[in-house]
Amino acid sequence: MKISVLILILVSLLVMSSAQASDYYVSTAGSDAWPGTLAQPWRNISKAASSMNPGDTVYIRGGTYFERLMPADNGSEGSPITYTNYPGEAVLVEGNRTTLTKNSGSGMIHISSDKYITISGINVSNSSDAGIAMFRSNNITIDSINITNTTSSAIWASRTENFTIQNVTASYACNSTSGTVQEAFSIQTNTSHFLIQDNILHDIYAAPVGGEGIDVKESLGNGIIRRNTIYNHGNKVGIYIDAYSVDYQQNITVANNTVRDTTGDAYGVSAEASGHLDNVIFSGNTALNVRECFVLPVYASLPGFVISNISIIDFNGSGCIDNQLRISNYNGEIRDIKIQNVSFNGLTPELYFGSIAGQPTASYNISTKWIANDSIWQYWAMTTGGRLNFSERNASISEGQYILISQQTVPASGSYTVSVAVVGILVGGAALIYRKVRKA
């Protein structure tokens, strides 16, 4: 009996020992024939990737590595596999000797069909596609990485869920001069449950197709984008939420970000290919020295799109060159828009309803609920034929606001009345007439 108990104890100890996490090391002065210890490190990151088990960590010593980092095994809940730099040492994964196909979803750090992987402190440079690519993976953390000079995205994610991107600095992304190159952070097809926080994106090339800062498109949603800073991103959008053709992209919070100093726009939403975007909250964001502070939709969309339940709250804008807020409708449905507590450096807030240059004249059918904290709003419609039609009789417009009526249909009697007082502003040779809206 005692022997049986002793054997059981020994077996249990062996199992526990085999399940313990291990630390491994890689160095440019190492050898893959060595055991991967601190004293005898491996030479290649690929050797470490093929040797890891759940809970293991590989510490990569300082230096430049001309190879891709491609995890080969999965971690597990509570025991991720971790790739990180050795404390205090700078690690660079260099792509100038690796050829990747542009816009193929390939990265110098390439995470495909992996689970519970953490990568931190490993910098990336000169990728001929993406810096980091995530595909069909889950429970991934990307932390404290510098990514520079990528032909396509700095970070590209598709069909991936439960992931975090934080403390990343990305520069000179989307630097191809031809074709489609995606966006600096491209969060796309069927991604969900993501957290993108405390990142800095700057000097993004205005690619022919693509080139936005953070773009969530064709996603299932359920994500948070917060405390990011984006600047000098050319003539594109800093933070862009686009359902594209997805039937229901929803539940995204964009909070406390700053987009500044660019010839492009700061924030925008769309459903470019007849998708449905719902329940997006923009809260506490800032736009400084940009073309337009907020655009809805950013690009002309195909007929049948729906954009609903968009909230713009506690917004601070300054130096918006063209428009502070713009809404343009192209044969779709825009409804339940909430604007509350916005500030534009002491200027009167302007809400512009009008077409994008070169696009068809907008015909609006917008069911809106405006809440503006008693601010006086100017509704602009500079495009001939633009028409604002409040299709819901219970649409809420704060008393005392101004509505342009010379080109637009006002709510019917019984809903609202319009004061006799008018103010004329000459725009493009036409006098635009504003009248105060009073509750009926």
C-alpha cells in the first residue's frame, strides 16, 4: 500500500514538473544546436517557435533578426506563449531580406490559426506587406512594439477575436505608390471583441486605395478604441468605422482619442457597400488642425446602406478647415444620430448637410435625435438640391436651434413651428435662409 502511494506521488510530481512553464533565450550569437538557455541561447526565433509549450516565454536578446516571427504552437487560457525582448535590450525583426506579396495578409510577425499568444517589445521594420498580421486567431496580445516602413498595414487582423493592441508606435505605413494597401491598423473581416489602446500612429502615406489610420471594416464589432494619437496621415481619415457590406457591424466605442495635424479628416463612419452600421459611440475625442472633424459617411456608399445609433458626445474640435461635422446621404438610411456637448474652440458649431465634391447630389431622409446642450447649430446645405426631411415626427431638435429652410423641408405643423425671424448668409452666390426652430 505504501509503495502504491509512493508511486502515485512520484507520478504526480513528474506530471507537475512537465507542466511547469519554461524560459528560453535567443541571441544573434547563439546556436540552434544549444539548449536555449541564457548561457547557451538558440540562434533563430524560428527554433524557439517550434519548441514552445503553453506558459513558456522566449526572451530574445538585443540585435537584428532577418527572419519572420511565426508562432508554431498554441498557448492556453492562463498560460499564454510569450515572445518578448530581453529586458533593456532592443530587438528588431528586419524585413528587407524577406519578400512578401503586397496586400496578401502576410506579416513579418505572422500569427495564423494561433491561440493565447503574447508578443511584446519586438520591433518590426521594412516589411513588403504588413508589419504584424493576425488571421483566424484568438486571445492575442500585441504590446510595446515599434513598427516602421511597411508597404501595407502596420497591423492587419482578419477573422480574429479577443485581441489587444496596445502601446504600439506605427510610422510610415501604407507606403506603396500603387494599388490597394489597406490601412495603418486594418481591423477587418469578421474580427470581434478587440481592444486598441494607447497607440501612436503617424506619418501614414495617403495610398491610392487605403491609408487611413485605424480602420474597423467588415467587422462583427464589439470593440473599444481608446486613448490613441494619430497625426500626419495624409488626406485620409484618422479613425474610420465602416460596416462595408456586413449586415450588422455593431457595438464599438471610440473614446478619448486625438487626431491632429493632417490634411485629412479626423473621425468618420460609413457602410460603403450597402452594409449596416449600428451603435457606435464616439466619446471624449479631440480633433486638431484637420480637414473635417467628423464625417458621416466618409465616402459615397452604395444604395441600401443603413447607419444608425451613432453618438458624438463630449467632442472637442479646433482648426477644422472645411467642416466641423458633415452628414451626406446617398440612397441609404441614416437615423438616430445623437450629438451632445461639442466644442469647437469657442466657435459656433456647424453641422453641414451636403454632397461630397464630384458625387451625386444628396437627398436626405434622416431620422435624427439632436441633443446639443442649448448650443445654436447652423445647418448648412451648400449643394443645390440638398433637402433635409425629418421623417420621424418625434425627432428631437433642441428649442432655439437654427434650421436652413431655403432648400430643405421643415417638419410639419404639429411637430415644430418655424419663427418669422430670418438671417441670410451668402454662400456660392445664393442666399441661405436660417430660421429658429420652436417646439409646437
